[in-house]
Amino acid sequence: MSLWHPVATTGDLPHRHTFHGKLLGRELAVWRADDDFVNVWENRCLHRGVRLSIGINDGRELQCQYHGWRYANRTAGCTYIPAHPADAPAQTICNRTFLAVERYGLVWSGEDPLGEVPSVAVLDDGSAFGLRSISVNASAELTIAHLAEYEFQPVGYFDDASATVTADARSELSVTLTSHVHDAASTAVFFVQPVDADVSVIRGVLSETPADRDQIATLRHHSTELARLRERIEADAASRPAPTPMVATIEQVPRALSAVAEAPTGRKAEYRVVVARKWETAEGVAGFELEPVGDPLPTYQPGAHIDVHLPNGLIRQYSLTNGPGEGTAYRIGVKHEPGSRGGSSCLYETVREGDVLAISAPRNNFPLRRDSVKTILVAGGIGITPLLAMAQTLAKDGLDYKLHYFAQTDDHLAFAPILDRLGDGVVRHLGLSPDDTGSTLTRLLAEYDGAYHVYVCGPGPMLEAARNIAADAGWPDDAVHFEYFKNTTEVDDSSTFEISLARSALTLDVPSGKTILEVLRDNGVPMPSSCEQGACGTCSVNVLEGEPDHQDVHLNNSEKAAGNRIMTCVSRAKSAGLVLDI
């Protein structure tokens, strides 16, 4: 399958439709997204193997009809699993994709095809005219052999029986023929798609588009003649031994290896991106559009963030504001903090369009549930970024939500064009004092229903107020979701204790001044992390025995009381030791 093959025509791919294709024994789901990107995927849902070609193409995602798993345009990464509405699907849940190129009115693909799509000089002037494709129950080799003897009339001379057909060119899977009558001539190129060992599809293209008055007659003529040719080919094939059917190999999608070295902290920068656009999206807030250098960026879910490795050596976390199907680039917002430790200042003042940055794969410790009867989104200032992604997803799915955006003035509202597109889904709260903000939150969270969820992101005092108000109004912890910008808790790292790793049969001492995360890495135990200040939850591990000393802001009160998880970057032990599930 190292060659390019036609697998569909452009006419097979209207928007919001999915085409069932097949090539060399492999079934394909071929669909055009609303951004006109053509996807060619393995035709199976990764859950139960149901054909995705019978799925729902909503223009940005393809949804399996069986259990509703959704896959993203371009990457084929799973974006949502209805049976697990509170979880962001793992990035390893990704369907197999194949390259796709449109040329001569055909969609070309293949498994790791070599070189460029075939170029045929007589078709390169842009006036090609596609004929009706026709399926043949015969091998591609036999079909090509018969096509070389195909006879047809030039355009406008369909009633003249004196045409002479010459073969101008022939390759393994194509033949170019010219039909001559008097001074008239028509050239047709026929490509053969090897569907299986005993099935092929003939896809014909005329070198010139006939005049409007001749187009229907041309299509009718070739349909008739190709149908007659098919009868001859299939009769020949029936007289030969049946070939062995082709069996496609189903393989796990390989994960791309990092092209960027690990940072000294051990945090990985797996992708390179170029700053394609930088703009002032609000007063004191810069928007950045990050396009991939090389392979496409991985699939993300609303609430996800990335680590950005900055030119000054710092690593900072920024939420993705992208809506569903916006997979060509990542979009982030950066608030200028003059008193910061250099992260926002570096991006805001130093990084320019055209610069190349290293970033991590998206992580999601703030996932959006999509089984809620009503979702309330509460954003304060730059906390709008993850909630923008959530609002766009809920709006696209037609779910009940309201995004409440608290800011100083209209000039401080970031990503205004997106807010405008969300229309009545956004409520702006401008210039409120802390007391007025508290009163507004009390009103918004006054009534709790068993199927309501609230998501809050913003400054620490606002988050604390919202959490307390929700608790007083009867909201359970598992219905209140929050994400802090940073951990403002003063961390006490003076204790010493022991950690036992249940799966690794290893016992380690954690001295004062060192974190569990640092001790694990010092002893060769790989651990993912992101913010490393107890805010994001990336470094969480399960606690099997012992009492954690929680010093993070990621876990809610009930999760801290349960004592079965710990953030290894800041939290410690109240007991003499902890047994961790690693």
C-alpha cells in the first residue's frame, strides 16, 4: 500500500456525510469536515469496532452510532465517551488516519504512500471532468488489462461509430486513452482502485470539461460503455481461479516520539509550535495562536492545558480556549503580570510571531461533564480561558449552560469575537465590587438540582467565595469544579517521612526541603507533572496507607478528607510514612 490510490470522488464527500471506502482489503471512513479537511480513517470505532461510516458527521467530529464515542477532525483522537462523562479520554484512544489529497476531482490516499500523488499532464490544466465511477468484480490487474482496450466516442460524436482509440500511456493502475473522429478528439484517464483481490473501482476523468449541453450525454455514453466493459471483465474473471482475499492488518496507532529534549525538571516538551499569530485580545491580555511544526497537534478536550517551555527557561501552564474541531492550532490567552516571576512577561513582551516554542501534550485535570441538565460556568478575569472551550462545546452540543464572565470593563473581556458568537449563552458582569460579586454568586448558586454542575476559574479569593457559597447552598463537592491559577498556600516542607512504593517494592526517605516528586525522580521513578505547585493535579497518585498532609488547592474538601490521593509536588505526610500506589 505504498502507492497513492483514489478512494473516493469529491462528489462522494458533501458536508455532513460519511463515505464508506475500501482499499486493498481495508475499510475506510472518508469524510469532509466543515473546514474542508478530508479525513480518511480506519473504518471502526475503537470501542466495539462498529463502522464509523454509519456514524454522524457534525462537521467537526465523527460520532459512532453505537455508544456515542466521538473522534476529532484531523487527529481522529477520541474527544468524548458518554459512559464516562466526567473523564477526559486518554490521548492513546486515537483512530488510525491516512493521508488524503484531492486532485482531478478524486480523493487520493494510501498506507504510508511514497512520493507525490500521480501527476498526469493532460489533466493538470484544471479543466478535468469526472466520469461516473464503476465497481468491477475483478482484480485491478485484470481490470487494467481490459481498460487498455476500452472504446468510446469523442465528445459530441456519440452517434458516430468510426472512432479510433489509441493508448497514450499505461501504468500499473492507470491508462490514458484518446478517441479520434475526423478532427475531433477526447482524452480520458482511467485510474483503478484495488478494493480487494477480486474487486476494483474504475475512476475515469476526461481531460476537458464538455460544454454544458454535452455533459449529460457524455456521462450517459461512458456509463453505458463502461457497464459493457464491466460485463466482459467479470466474465473473464469468472473463468479464472478465485484469488485469495486481502486481509488488512489492524495495528495500534503509534505515538509520535518527542522531537524536543526534556527540560531539566523532567517535564517533557513533546511538540514544537510556531507563533502564527499574536494579538491584544483584551487590556493586558495577549492571545497566541500556536501552529504545529511537523506532525499535527494531539486531540484536546475542554478544560485542557499545556505546558509552554519559554525561551528564558521557565515553564508555565496555559489553558486551551479552542472550541470543538479547531485542531489546526492551539489558542491560549496570557495575562500580563508585571510582578510575575517572568513567565507571562516573557510571552507578553519577548515572544513574537514566527518564534518557535516547545510545548507539552494537553493535559486535562479540569474535565467537562456533558451529562448535566444545566451547567453554570463562572469566569473571573483570565479564568475565562478554559471556560471558553467548555462554553463552545456545550453550545455546539445544544446543552443548557450559562457562562458568567466577571471583569472590570468591556475592554477587559478577552476573546470578544468568541463571546459574541456564543450570544445569549454569555452573561457579562462588569465593574462589580467584591461584595457585589459575592451577592451575584449567591444568586447564581442559590438553587441546586441533582443534575446541575458548576465550573469556576479565576482569582483565588473569587474561587474560595464561590466554593463557600455553593457549599452553603447545598451543592455537593462533586458538583463543584474549580481550577486555580496558582497555589497561594504557604507550603511547609519541614517534615521528614518515609514513602513505600507498593508496585515498585521500593522504600524511600523524604527529607525536609524536598518534595515527594523530587525524591521519586532522584531515584529513577518517572512521574508526570505540570505546574509543580499543587494547582493542576497532574502529579496526583493514590495513597494506600498513611495520612497525607494536603497542601494543594486541587483537591476539594471531601477528597482531602478521604485521604486516598496526594499531590506529590507539594503535599507531605502527617503520619510516619505513606504507601503509594506506584
